[in-house]
Amino acid sequence: MTWRANLVQKSLTILQKHFHLKLKVRHLGDCGTSTQSPHSVVFLSGFQQANLLILPSRLANDFEDFCHRNPAPLPLLYRSKPGETSCPPLAGGADVRTDVSQYCVYEEGRLVKTISSLQSYSPLSSSPDLMSEMVSFYLGCSFGFEGKLREAGVPVRNVEQGRNVSMYRTSISCIPAGAFHCHLVVTMRPVPAALLDTAVEVTHLNPLAHGAPVHIGDAALLGIQDLSKPDYGDQVDLQPGDVPVFWACGVTSIEAVLCSKPPLAFSHSPGHMFLTDIPDSPDSTIAASDITNTPRLKPSPELMPLCFPISQNPLLYSLASKAAVERIRQLEMIIGEDPGQRGIRALFVQDELLRSCLALSHSSSVAITTGFPTHYMHSPPDETDGPPGAIAIATMLLSLGKDVTLLTDRRAVEMTGAMVDEAVRTGVLKAAIPVVTFEGSGPEAAQNFLCHHGDTSKPRFDHLVAIERSGRAEDGNYYNMRGINIKHLVDPIDDLFIAARTISGVSTTGIGDGGNELGMGKVKQQVKSLMPMGEVVACDVPADFAITAGVSNWGGLRGGLRAVLAAHLSVSPPLPEERSGTGSCPHQRAVAGLELLPAICGEGGDLPVHFGAFGNTEWENREPGHGGGRPDLSPHSLQNHQQAAGGHAGLRTDQLSSSSGSGA
């Protein structure tokens, strides 16, 4: 036998073994053994598995549309023709009536029985033409990536424990289509924290098996109250160091049947899957996508998601693509440029900007505070650094659909209101935003301000942002960089940041350029040892995320805003509710928000382009050793100030084109 014939013979033997293995697994239901642990048997097969739903043909178009609108839980592998019992693109020789070990039968949205073969369903045997009126949908299944997880060294706890995977009904609504609507169903697999990136990468490469997780962290954020009580499947126990990770689940299709109540429907029983001929490798998954009606592109390495912790109370991780992470890290370096040569780089902590922006992308209601009355002899005493950045952050957050409130000192209410009015007049803000104050003192007053009726389970805000805001020092006073006490000009907004640390679901960000700003308490020791007069002026109040910038406005304008956009668009995959609704998508809204920003945010005007403008104006008016000239922020002067500050404070939109030039 020649070497070529020998190779062919070996290949045929391997194929024959695979064929018999699959036939054995596919027909285990005939032996009555698969009901014990079907998931652990098919896990060993090395082939993709599918969820199955069979519907009357008159509902088929609606359900296909429902799948396309909700591709994470319902990745459509194949839609049969009416009466078609085979599915050649997925499995040769298959018969949908017998090849699932256990079926569920639904009538008017009620589960009436489970059967081992559709041929045994009495209406079918008495009405042989009934199946000719039915259409079968084969949907991707997360069991298809479990083998790859184990190959990558990620333990699969449900398999280790000999149990079906846990499945839960969430509070997240899928995007409705025609007759179909329901809440998202997810699977939960415990993953060691150190292996989260590996688990995300492996599953991201398998989009037809639901792709990357939709949530990592506290189950309550999905409306799941008790992990020990799954709605489908079995309880799977977390081991020490594990984090609950949730993937969209094809059992969402069963929820759609329960909610939409078709007269008759069949599905696989959860955990009893349809086994395909498609190997569970990423390359074969992409090849299999050729049979679907929706084009699917091979995942790009640049879009590979990475996992970042953004909250411990509640536990929450967020995903961002490698490309977005690299971009934000570059922005972090740009906004950290130190034109004043004050050594601000010493306070830099990598990924604070990234994690803050990911947290903001998950927020719904944000309070922004600013105001540093460093020029205590003047009226108003506030510096220009801070307010423009606050307005810019507000603009972007509003464009992403967030609620925004400005928080300021009592003495600055009129000035802040005038700034908001001017931003509305010039089109930077689409509508006025609330301007509020906090003048209470102590933890109870702060809690009552942050939460409805003081109830910590009902916070008014889920993120507080301080940009160039005076921060309280260890001795309870507030100092400018000259060490002059300005406490008499500052309301105790620091108390809100302190109280937020005890309220679940409220995150905080501080943006500063000297170490005496609210939130910079996170890097207090570095400020004390490395910054001028640090022992005196260092802020004692930390934020969850402390962003350092050469000029705080940069943290809000160029860095923060673009980073929020990049992070918002890179959280992958989006939950159905983030993709639902009418009108523009978050990307379109965010781009529209960028177009409204001052010239410093323009595409052609990275921050270094504007250093000359600051050298001519802003820096001449800044306090020695610190940032911020004494501004005239009356409504009339706001319009004129932009031209002197390179688009920095006027918030006008008619200077956008100047960003591609030399600055001011």
C-alpha cells in the first residue's frame, strides 16, 4: 500500500469513528440513558450543539426576525422549510423528530408534556400532515464552547459536578418582533477570577455559540435574586475565587413561546441538545455561518474583548476591545502631558481613565461637580479649569442617554446656571440640565441627598464625577496649591463621595492636575511625598477612579469624552435592551455629541496642538504651581472667552473647524 493510500485509509477510519460516536450520542435517548446527564455526554463529542424550536409556518417569519434582532441569545444556524425533518447543512442523515433525547410540547404557551420522540405525539400520528405545517429553527448553544474552555485551562464547573448548566430568566427584555417577545435567559458558569480573560477570549471566538459573556459579576444586576434557584437546569456551585459569568442562552426561545403563546410548539428539553456535524473549532463555526441568512465575519484580533473590574459593590466586570483599550491608554498619556512641569506624572495610575469610562458606560444617572475657588480675592473666585470639562462630559453622557445633574457650591449657582444657559443657547447642550447644591453636613445628610428618602437601595445617582473640584485635606480644610485655606468658599460635597463608598452601586471619579482636588485622595501618599506643599494640600478623600491630567479640562474634554465613547461602543456583546428602541443607536448619539464639543475635541486637534494657545493665555493667568486663571464667566463673556483660550471655555460650536489648524 502506497503512503497516499495509507493516509486515505487512516482518514476514513477516523471519520468512521467520529460518525459512530455521533450516532451513539444522537440516539442515546433510545436507550433511556441520556436523561441522567446529557450535557456531560455531548460535551465529549467535540461537535457544535443546537437549541431546537419548531413552530407553525405562519409564525416562522416573525421568529426569524426575532432571532436577527437578538443574535446573542438566538444565533440562527438554520431555518428549515415547512415540513422538512432533515437539516443537511448541519447534520447529515438527521431526523428532527427523533434526534433529540427529550422534547417539550407546548400548547397555547403552556408546557403540556415531555416526550422522547415527536413521532409519539398523538396529534402528529393522527394527523400526518401536521408536521408539514411546521418550521424548525436550529439555534447556537453554549455547550459548543465548553470543550474549548477546558482545552484553554478554564474549569467547567457544571461538568466537574456532573450537572446541567444553570439557566436563569433575567429582567432584561429582548427586542420584540411580530408575535414574539420575552425576557433574556442566561447561563451561568463559575470562572476563576484569574481566568476571566481566557474565558472571554475563547467564547468570543465562537459567536454561533452565543459569543462572549453578556455579564460578569453580581447576578442581581440582571434581576436574578438567588443563584441557588435556577429557572432551568441545575444549581452549579461556585468554588473559592470563582466569579459568576453569564452568557446569553438559547432557552430564550422557550421563554418566547411561553410569553407569545403559539397554538403549538416543540422544543428540546433544556440540556437535551441537537448534535450537529460541525466541529466546535472557531474555523468550522465560521464556515457553518455560511448556511445562515445573516453574514458573520471572522472576529478581528483588534476586537478581542478584555475584562476589567469596575466595581466591588456590587461585583461588576466590564469588557472592552483590545483596540479600544489601546486607544484609551494612548489618551491617558496625552492628557497626562505636563506643560506646567509640576511633576503630575508621578500621580499617574494606569487604566484609571479606562475603568472610569467603562463604569460610566454602565451608569444611568451621573452627578458632575466642579469648582476650585483658588482666586479667593476675586469675584467669582473660580478658575477656568474644570467648568468647560464638566459641560463637555455632560454633553457626551447626555448623547449616550444618561441622566446628568450639575452639582455646585451655593455661591456658584448663578454662575453655573449662566454657563448651562449659554451652552444651551449655542447648541452644545440640547436642553438645560439641573443645577443643584449640597450644603448639609455629616453622613446622614449625604445619604439623604444621594438616595431617595435616604434608602440606600434607591440611589438617585450611580456615578459621581468631580473635575477640578476643591478637595478636603486631612485637617478638614481646603487648600489651593499655595497652601492658602479656602474652606469658606467650599461646600461639603466631599461628604457625598465619602458616603458613596458605603452605598452599593454608586461609583466615583475624580479628575485633577495637582493632588488637592476631590478624589485625589486615592493617590494621597504620592501627593504628599512628590508634589509641592503636598503634606499640606493633599486631598484626603479618595474616588474609586483617580484620573490625573496636565490640565483637568483635558481629562474631561479630549480624554474622558472620547474614552467614554470608545468604552461604550466596545462593551461586547450588548445586552438586548442596549440595542433596542427606536431612533438613533448609541454610536450615532455619541458621534452627534462629539460634533457639538469645543474645538479641543476636534479630530485634527489632539491636545498637544493646543499647547501654544494655553501658553499665550491660560498659563499666563494660572496661579503659580497650579492651574486655572481667574475667569469672567458671565453669559456675555463666555462667548468671547473661547477665542482667547483656544475653544477651551466658550463652548461654542462655530469654531470646530479651527481644531485642524494651529490652535486658537
